[in-house]
Amino acid sequence: MDQAHKEDIRRLLEALLKASKDLHQNPIFSTKDPQQTVRALLAIAADADPNLFDDPIFFKLGQLIRSLKTHLKELEKSQDHSFRSLLRRQITYYKVSQLGYAIEAEIQAYLDGDTVRNLVKTLQESDDENQKVKVLDEFEKRL
């Protein structure tokens, strides 16, 4: 994978990370509908390379995003004001919130692993002290 492609993936993952944080940080009550945030997250994912989520590294992330899409459809179907629909919406809101946490954790794990791999590679292979300090600073920011 070339450096430009890695940077594109990193930008995509950081945008998804921000959207997933927005998704689970908002309180979930009957007055706060997460559909707009879910749509924003799905739009970011839709802009990605279609084969990205087939990659074994990102497969679980792809599954979580597809599950989120399914829950969005459930929310769109349960819009009447009966008690049953209200209860179904609240359960789905909870599931959406949990998916937000899971998506965030999955992305964070990849970004952390990538940072550590970059740190180890730079410390072992580079003779440039400034480059080593730069990756150590990046690693410290991740912590």
C-alpha cells in the first residue's frame, strides 16, 4: 500500500471516528433522533473505496457500518406514535449508540496499531533524530 493511499485511509478513518463520537456522545431520548448523525456517518463511509471494507483489516468495521445502516432503516420504519413504536425506537437508539462505541473502538485500534508500527519502523530504520522525535511526539499524542 503506497503512502498516499495510507493517508487517504487515515483521513477517512479519522472522519468516521469523529462521526462515531458524535453519534454516541449525544444523549438518546425520544426527543433526540440520531438519524442525521447516522446518515452523516454512512455518507462518509459511502465515499470510501468500495473494496476497503472487504479488506480483512477493515472487515469488522464494514460489518458495523452495515449494521448501522440496517438500524437506520428500522428507525425510518417505526415513525408512528404508538407505544410499541416508541419502545422499538428507544431500543434501536440504544443499539445505534452501542454501534457508535464499537465503530470508534475499531477505528481507534487500527489507528493506534498504525502509529505503533510507524514508531517501531522509524526507530529501527531511521538515522534522522528529528524524524524519531516526530514519531515519538505522534505516539505520545495517541496516548
